[in-house]
Amino acid sequence: MDRRILCDSLIKWMKTFDLNRPINGVGDLSDGVLIAMCLKNIDVNHFNDVWLQKIRTDAGDNYRIKANNLKKILKNITDYYSEILGQSLVDFQMPDLNMIAETTDETELSRLLQLVLGCAVSSLQDYRAKLDVLREDNENLLKRNDDLMVLAGDARNFKDELDILRNKCEKMTKLESTIDAYKIKLEEMSDLRQQIKYLEETNLRLFDEKANLEQEYKQAKLLQTQVEFHKRTNQELYQKISELQRIADKAEFEKNRTEERLNAINAEKNNLTNQIELLRETNEKLSGVNLDEADGTTNSNDQLTGSLEDLNFLNLPADVR
């Protein structure tokens, strides 16, 4: 068959798939996007969305992007043949991807589309084999159904007895449910008794604690009153002590000042006493002068004695004189 005619036939076959855009000619297949979409329709598990996202849709007239897309497609097709279909492509002439990307060569494009068709045909054959298996399973099930129909006839004889047993089982189930309900109520009552006992014990304990707290409160109140009384007493004592301290300080000051005055007076007394003693000695010396001279100078001695007496009484305290 002429490769060009084969290419047209394969393109018509591709148009039967649900693609994201129409195929108007061979030029629409040169970037590989529609071929990848066709492969996804054939086997969505192998040619999945993750792989499809690797095919760039913005190739335009870029030769390198087109060639790169076609290489990814051919690589995944060969993997599908070897891994899924278990077929070898050693004898198949691989398409020249560069010629498809650059000039959209229909001969090379037909080879690539022929591989795509092989994926679809092999996948349909696999489905047909699975269908045969399912058909055989269905025949076995029909035979099994006939056997069961025979057994069903025997089962009807036991239906009445089964219904009676079912009614008894239902009654037994209801009775067991009633017994279980009573057991639960008994357990709840037992728990309730324990809770009541616990609450009574708790109430007694709380009553004792309340009485103790009231007693402690009274003692604390009394202690607070005593503390306040002692506080006031301490304040009054502190004030009295402060007043006594002030009086003592004043008395000490007056005492010191009096002692200073007394010391000054004693010093002055001693000084005057010394002066008087000196004057007396002088007077005695003057009294021992020659009597002759004494007669002639009687008046002078009298004057001197009078002068000394005047000196003794000059500004002297009474105890000093």
C-alpha cells in the first residue's frame, strides 16, 4: 500500500478519538500533541496525564520542540510494546522523527501512526481475551445457579422449621435484651448506692471541716483583735518612750551646761584663792618692817591694809571671801 494513502487512512482513524482539537491535515500532527492525546485514549494508565504534561503545546514552528515531543512519544510507545504488550519492535523500521518535525514527511509519519495503531489493536485483543475469560466465568456461574436451584427445592422443606426457629430466636433475643436491661439497671442501682454512701461520707466530712473552719475563724478573729490591741499599746509606749527620751536628753543637756558653769566657777574660785594667798603673804612681809619705820609709816600701812581689804571683797563670791 502506498505510504501516503496509509497515512491518510490512519489520520481518518485518529479522528474517531476524542481529541482536544480537530485534525485538518498532516501538519497538525507534526508537533506530536494530537498523537499523544490519541495514545491517552488508547490506554489512560500508561499514557497518563503526568506523561502528557511533558508534551509541550507551544511548539509552533519550532523544529527542536517538535522533535523533542516526538522523541518522548516514540520512547513511551516502545516501552508500551515491551512492558505492556510483551512484543519486540526489532524488525520494525522506526520513523525518522526529524523529518516529521521539519517537513511533516508523510512516509515517516505513517510509520509513527502505524505504531500507534498497533498499540490500539493489541490493547483491543487484550480486552477480547479478558472478555473470553469473563464469558467462561459466566457459563460456570450459570451452571452453579442450576445446582443451587436444585438445592433450593430441598431448602423449601426446611423453610417452615426455619421460620419457627427464627421466631423463637427473636423471642430469645428480646428476652436476653430484657435481661441485659435489668442487669444494667441493677448495676446502675449498685453504683447509685455507692454514690449515695460516698456523698453521705463527703457531707459529714464537709460538715466537720466547716465546724473546724468556723472555730479557726473565731480564733483568727480573736487573735486579730489582740494583735490590733498590742499594736495600739506598742504605739502608745513608743510615744511615751519618745517623750521620756526627749526629757532625758534635755536634762542631760542642762546637766552638762550646769557642770560646765560649775567648773568655770571653781576655776575662778581657785584663781582668786591663789591671788588672796599671794596678797596675804605680801601683807605679812610688809607687816614685819622696822617698827621705827612703822611709826613713821603707820598711816601708809593703814592705807595699804585698807586697800587689801578692799581687794579681798572686790567681786568675790561669799563662799570665797
